[in-house]
Amino acid sequence: MIDLKSLQEEFYKIYGNNKKVPLLFFAPGKVNLIGEHTDYNGGFVFPGSLNFGTYLMVRETNE
């Protein structure tokens, strides 16, 4: 897992203005253990989420 505090510190280093708190989003990774391309053909699918994925940190600007 990622250290959220260090992620926020790096965000402020790059973009400055630590008075506006950014929003953090996380999308977990996904894997299909069986059933690639079979779900739309009526087959069985066994998807699972992973504990790693993509993080997105954003905030509003006036620029």
C-alpha cells in the first residue's frame, strides 16, 4: 500500500499551495481468474479485486 501522507507531501511539493486540501480517489485493480471474453457469450466469469491499483489526487484551482 502507498503511504498517503508522503503522497500528499509530494503533491504539495509539485503543485504548491498546501492551504487547499486535495481529494484522493482510488480505483482497485481487477483480474478475471476465469472467463476472459466469455461473459458476453453466456459463460461464467470469476472476477476479483486486487489490493493495489491507481491513485488520483486532484484539487480545484483558480488558474
